[in-house]
Amino acid sequence: MLAKVRSAALVGLDAHLVDVEVDISGGLPQFSVVGLPDATVKESRDRVRSALKNTGFHFPAKRITVNLAPAGVKKEGSGLDLAIAVGILVAEEVIPQSMVDKRVLVGELSLDGRVRPIMGALSFALACRAGYDLLLPADNGAEAALVDGISAYPLHSLPEAVEFLKGNQAIVPSCSNHALLESARTTEDEDYCDVRGQDHAKRALEVAASGGHNVLMVGPPGSGKTMLARRLPSILPLLESEEAIETTRIHSVAGQLAPDRPLLTVRPFRAPHHSISDAGLVGGGTVPKPGEVSLAHNGVLFLDESPEFKRGVLEGLRQPLEDGHMILTRASGTLKYPARFMLIAAMNPCPCGYYGDRTRPCICTVTQIRRYRAKLSGPLLDRLDIHLDVPPVPVRELRTELPAPEGSAAIRSRVVAARERQRRRYRSDGIYTNAQLKPRMIKRYCGLDQPAQELLEQAMARLRLSARAHGRILRVARTIADLAGSERIETVHIAEAIQYRSFDRNPEL
């Protein structure tokens, strides 16, 4: 008998519906899976056979052919196990065909028949909005329930799925506790009230957060660069619902979603080690997966000791920094992953770390300093809007009896207000922050009066900045003006923006 069950397979971030066709006919016992399956799908034959036998169902000693349609789409992962097992039972007339017609089944089977969790449950739920019910592992139920308009039925075992499909057992669809999720939106572990001194650096990061600008921090070891960067998400606006689902979807596909947190409510902070590979940072691999740039989507990507990263790895950041997405082209096709993040890069001023330090002498030669700084290419530096000096903190500012510095909540309120001004200004342009301003938009939104224009031209000539750096300064100045509540960019705003190009002030290096 021929049976047809619907399942789904991941291609990049998207889930595509798959028709699982099962034919059982006479002949020598054989179990074959066709339709461009990968090794994991081929192994499902053994898992399905054992799961059926160990749960008391009859496994037919006949010729079993499973076709995964459309055959032109490569099927990856173990989420097709449940659909294949149910398809065999439908072909054996244990389950009526009519009970699976409008349902999508995904899940991995263990040998004892338990339904194990899968990656990408949120993508599967989004694919079911075309009018299908979703049957999936119970551990993924809360994640799938985040999608409105579908019924997600949680399953613990294969016998439970069979009894439900036969109509002998009722299962309540999963639901997400949105109130609980909303209450967790403001739970950051880090706060800027822990940071002593570094008022200039905190001001620069406030500007960066307000406009979505990328930052390069340069300072000696122990000056607080990592501490400042880790607290940046605490001053960013809270994730909106669409942003939260989009971010959660990426982490789910990558297998980075914690079982007890079906929805990411805090902006991600990713800090990969400098030994990371190209595929690890931008995405890819034999089975393409999102890289760190995509996992940092709607959040912060922090590269500590950035010159220690391989040159090719750093240059791979140029496309996502410019376009807000990462395109991976392989022989099998092209995948597009979102990658709109704030980049915070940190480095020492020289190999020993103490160039320009008043307390410790630098032992590096000019050639060594030049070689060290050249590890960050000019095109990459131009894409970093703010270049920030982070000097050592004086000991007197570390005294515990001093008043606590301003906390993240107060800074966030100013950041949110500035972002709201930008949202209103650009509502007809399809962008949300000043960092996204295109060159044609700069002329319209970043006009300068004569004194401000003269100051900028003098700085461009003295620092020998590129045309791209010119645009970066104007974008940062626009953000500073938004923080001040000014509709026009004034001379003081340009002056502050120029200060944030500190890496360009030593042309001899």
C-alpha cells in the first residue's frame, strides 16, 4: 500500500515541506530511502526499525521504499524519523490516511521510541502557517508555540503519536507563557554601574548604541575594554517581538537555543576566540550553519584582541558590516543569513600593549607597531565608525567610597529616545538607525552649516581620511545631535565625532 505523510526539512534558515511517500510491496525484505537524503537521513532506517519493534508495532518484512519529495532538495538532519515511522504505519493501515493529511510531523526517534528534540523548531512552525497542524517533540513545543496561527502538538513517544492520530488520545497544543517571557526581557547580568572611570569611553559607547555604530577600542591590557564591551547590550533597546523571533530562529537552527529558554529576550552578545575559522565566523561548513556574525544578529559581536584573528577571517566581516547579511555560495546553492550586528573590536596599541602609556615603557619598535596595526586593513577600519582610546583607569577612581557611576537603565533611556527620533525620521526610507544611512541619504539628513563644514574639511585634510571615513563622521555626528535633541548637526557635534577617529591621528605609524 502507498501512504503519504508530510514532514519538513531545513534549507538554511527556512523550512521546506517534504512529502514522505512510503510504499510497501512484496519481495525480499529491503528498506531504502530515496530523494536526495544525506547520511543522517539514511541512518533513520535503523532508528525507525528499532523504534517500531521496541514499542510493540509490527515492522513489515517486505520491500519498503521511502521517497522524500521534492527529490531536488537535499534533506538533512534527523527530523524526518517520526514522519517515516508514521508513514509505515499508515501504509500498514494502522493509522488512517485521512488523519495525517493536514499535519506536519517532525522529530527524531530514539531506539526505544521516544521522540527526541530537534533543531529549527521555530522555522518548522513558520512553515506550517500555510494551514497545517504541527506534531513535534515535547521539548520543542514551547518554541513552536511562539508562532501565532498554528497548533503545535507536543509528543513524548511514538505510541503517543499513534494513539493521537488514531483519535484514541487527546493532546493539548503547546502554549507559550508570554507574560513570563516579557518579565525576563530586562534581566541582564552586567551593568555600567560596575565600571569605574572611563567616562569618555562610556559616552562613546552610548553614542554607538544610539546609532548602531561599530566601534574599535584601543588601550593597554587591563584598561577595561572587555568590561565595557560586555555591558553594551544592557544599554541597547529591548528586543521587539519580531526581532526576538528572528534572533531565536537563528539560534534554534544553529542548535544554540537553551531548552529552558524558548525565546531569546536579551540581545545576544557573541565573543568568539581568535582561533576561530572562516566558517565559524561568517558561517558555512559541510552542512552550512550560521556563523558568529549571524548568531550576533540584533546584538553585539565582540572581537577581543582583534589583530590576533587571521587576516582572512577579519576580511570576511566586510560584507555583513556593509550589507547586514551574509551570503554563502556553495555548489548546492546559495544561502542568505541575516547578520545585522554591532561590531566591537578591541586591540592593544602595540604588540607589548603599552605604547603611549605613562606608567610603563613601550619596548616595541616603530616597525613592529606598524606591522601590528596593519593586521586591521584600511577597508575594515573605515567600516568602524568610532575609534576609541581606552586609557588605564587611575587608582584614585577605583576607591569604593566614591559614588556609584551611572547605571545602564539611565543610559538606555537616552539611547531609546535617540533611536525613536531616528525611527520617525527614516520611517519612509526602510532604515532604523544612523549607521544604516546610505550615501545618497547623508546629503539629505546630514547637512552642515559653514563653520561645521570647514571644521570637517580641516580634519579630513589633517588626518588624511578616506571618503568612506567622511561619511562615518557625518553618521556619528548625526547620532550625537539626536542624543542632544537637535535637528541640525552643529559644530560641537562634528568636533565630538572627529574625536572618535583616534586611530587616524598617528599617520606616522
